Amino acid sequence: MRKESKEITEQILTFIEESNEEESRFNELALKLFTYQFKFNLPYKKFCQKRRKTPLTVKNWREIPVIPIQAFKELVLSCEPAEEAEAVFMTSGTTNAEKRGKNHHPSLQVWDASMMTGFKQFVVPDGKKRAIFVLSPGEDLNKNSSLSRYLTMAVKHFGNENSRNFFNKDGLDMNSLVKALKESEERKEPVMLMGASFAYVHFLDYCKEHGNRFKLASGSRLFDTGGFKGQSREVKKEELYLSFEETFAISQKDCINMYGMTELSSQIYDQKFVFRDRLNTKMSSASWLKTLVLHPETLEPLKDGEIGILAHYDLANWNSCLAILTEDMGYKTADGLTLLGRAEGSEARGCSISVDQLMEAQQQ
């Protein structure tokens, strides 16, 4: 990596390690990162110039232009040579198999630091290692999936000797997972189930069909992530969590949801395990990722409680773009972030305009 890349990543790693909560420190590093990306990421530079935003005119992190998430499908957004990347994470392609969003990582050092530090803060703040049972593909089966790496890292760094992944090249090994859960139940050993939301649906169907129910040990937890886009059927979140309680004897207070995406290098979590004295289902992130709620048409910041499009500013996304405009709706309060699903119709007008500007800028 070039000298400037090493310098900026070292500063980001220090920020992550310290979990610095100071707004001024985040602002200082975000502006440095914006200057770096403006210099070395040509498609992003063109987009910023189209918006008349440069390192000379931007004075606060909130003013950094948010690039629409679709840009990761249309362009190569990489400060370092893309062909030299250690890893390339890709979107699932359920919307358009021909165009998959790509996030290039010259080194996974920052991504890994972000994942592990955030996991410790939101998922295992008690510091206890548990048997982690994974229901979704690991990194060995899908090297281009950020979720697969996430799950593999969780087992490697936070699981005990009984941890394992039950998803293989033939799919989810239902029989082995049932057996392992029954053995853990007999040993009264707490477990943590981890997987994409829809992976649980298949296993819950299997358990219902075969009459399997478990009473997992006290301290057991359930981790799910993602929605049901492109799946065979829709399942409401309330219905899914009720099934968790019926099948595993795990209450909602012991279930945690994670929101992540290929285009980001950090994750957002609900805060149930942080505030054990009260049930806080609002979501939050570590200090190196901040979220703004923007007006669907003007993309101007909204006040707390007002519904809009979510924009994420992720310092760990050092090689592509730190400021990303999503297609997700939500609102913020003092307790955290509430997700409301994908923007549709008129809600997405600001996103569409931003995409048009992005493509026009590339033709200049």
C-alpha cells in the first residue's frame, strides 16, 4: 500500500482501539479520510465535484457528500489498485445478478478490528466465551461474503472449543444441529446461535416437522442478521421471534439483531445486551460509524423522530467511500436508531437524483 494509505489506516486503527467517543476527534479523522479519498478515488472525486464539494469547502463530517449505494454496482470505488485487494466482498445479487456491488479491501486489518471491537461492545459485553453454532455459510464456502467472514471471525475469536458451523457445501446439516443443541441442553451449556434471519426459518420448519423443541441453558443467546430479500416467502419479525421462544426457549431479551451491508466495513446492532436492565430494541453503532437521517427528496438532515433515508459515515470504510447513502428508511431518537425497511416510490426520489448526478459526473 502507498504511504498515505498506511498513515490513514494507522490513525483509524488507533481510533477503533480507543473507541473514542469525542465528536471533535471523529470530525477531524473523517475530514482527513475525505481528503484522502478525494485524492485517490477518482469516481468519488468526480461525484464530489459535481456536488461542488471539495476538501477546501467541507468543514464538518456532515457535509461530506454521501455516495449512493448503487455506485458500488456501477463503479470501481477503490483508492488502492482494485486488482491488488486482499479481499473483495460482493452483494448477493438478488436484485440484479448481472450487477453485484463490490467493496475492495487492500487489507482486512481495519475491517477485522472494526468487527471484533464492535462484537465485543454489543454482542458479548460480558466477555464470556460460548459455544457458537452457525447456521449460515462460513468464509471457507464464500470468500466474497462479508457476512461469511463475520461469522467465521466470531467463532474463531469469541467461541469456545464446542463451537462449529453447521452449514456445509450441501446446505444446513439439520440433524447434526439438533444433536448438538440437545447435547448442550443436557450439559446445561449456554450456546449462541448465529446466522442470517432466513437461515433460521428453514431450521424452525424442520424442528416443527420433527417435533423438536429445546430448553437452552441460561445465558444462551440468539443472533440474527439481514432480512428476507429474494427468499421463498416473507416472515414477519414478530412471528420469527415468537418461533425462537417456542423452539429454543429463548426470550426476546436474549436475541440480538445486527444490521450490516457489503458496502460498509462496520455493523449496527440493537442494544439489548448493552442495557440489560431495560429492553432497548433501538439500534446503535460503535463510535467510528455515525448515521444521519436525511429528507427523502432534499437529502437535508432531519430532526430526531422524523423519518427519512439513512446515510452512514464509516471510518473503517477507508479504501472506498466513508459516506454512503443507503436505500433504507428509519428515524433516530435519544435511545438510538429504528429501521423501517427499504425506501419505495416517492420515498426514494432523493436517492434517484443522487444516482443521476453520480452517472453524469462520470461522463465529464
